[in-house]
Amino acid sequence: GESVGLHLPTLSVQEGDNSIINCAYSNSASDYFIWYKQESGKGPQFIIDIRSNMDKRQGQRVTVLLNKTVKHLSLQIAATQPGDSAVYFCAENNYGQNFVFGPGTRLSVLP
Amino acid sequence: GAGVSQSPRYKVAKRGQDVALRCDPISGHVSLFWYQQALGQGPEFLTYFQNEAQLDKSGLPSDRFFAERPEGSVSTLKIQRTQQEDSAVYLCASSPSAGLEQYFGPGTRLTVT
């Protein structure tokens, strides 16, 4: 498939290390946030979500942190694997149907 | 089970041509969304359907863009008189309910020459 984005910020990590991907969101009224993973030639795939009444949520190998004071969201991936290489997007939702996506970060896992 | 499918996967159109992009949502999903994703950017909302009703079309960039979902299942995004700036990946997503849980298709990459 074709690349999702050729000029995205890139985070390179060694296989087995932890990754932290950051996102600044725009709307202080947003109440729901999702992290998506997008591999080349595919649509975004849900990773983890968090509501605004929480500041941390954990999944399998992933953790999302929400700091509403500074409108910042982060995704932590533990023991990063080659299959984690992709573009990661945060998306915010404000009590409505329309998600607003961030610009994305490309994660590159080095062997 | 089958996910969201989109066709064609790739479309090359000459400037000025009309194109139609198809989305087959997951069976039974009530909500359907269209997004436009330019190269190097995140998806941007275009329009939203609940069953056959188009509840929000605020993201459609111009009146050349038109979407329909006549029977509340398959949806078509039509772009008339395509322009080079229409070149992008067009993503469709469906949701079983109000839309927070969205399942994306693989997208259609449109290139306007």
C-alpha cells in the first residue's frame, strides 16, 4: 500500500524499548479521546480511548495519559515491537459525532 | 466477520471528471462517516449519516461534493468536476451506534491529474 504520510514527525525507537507519542489537542471542551494506529494502505485502527473524567487508562501494552490543564494527550507503548511501526493519530470528540484528528506521528521501530 | 470495504481502492481522474466512491459498511451499523485524508495529515471529517439520513455535511469542502446513503447501508461519495486539490485518500467509517466506536475502511486513494 501507499504511505499515509511522507512528511510526518517521526519517532524512532529500538525494538523492546518503550515509546511515548504526544499529542496537543485543540478544544478544551472535548470530552472523549481516541488513539488510532494507521498502517500503510489501511484505514485507522482503534488502539485505546479515554474520557475526560479520567487522566489515565491502560490497555494491553498501551497506556493513554490525559492532561486537561495543558490539553495534552500521550500514548505510551511498552516493549515496542516491529509490528508497532505505523502512523499514530490522536482524535478528540466534543459531545458530538465528529472527531477532530491530530496531524499524526510516524513511529519507526529499529531492529 | 467482514469489515468496512471501499471501492475502488485507487482512482485516477482527469481534472474535470466526475468520480463516485463507494463504501460498504459493516452490516447492521447505523452510523456512517466519510473523511478526507491529505498526504501527511490526519483524516478530516466530511459528512455523517445515521441510517439514510445525512445529519451533518458541514465538512464537505464545496458543492461539488455530494454523499448519499439511500437505503441506510451502502454509501456513495460523489465528486463532480474534480480538481487537483481533491487528490487525497477518502476514508469511510461505520459505527454500530452513536459514532464513538468507528471502524474504518482501507480508503480510496484519488489522484486527479
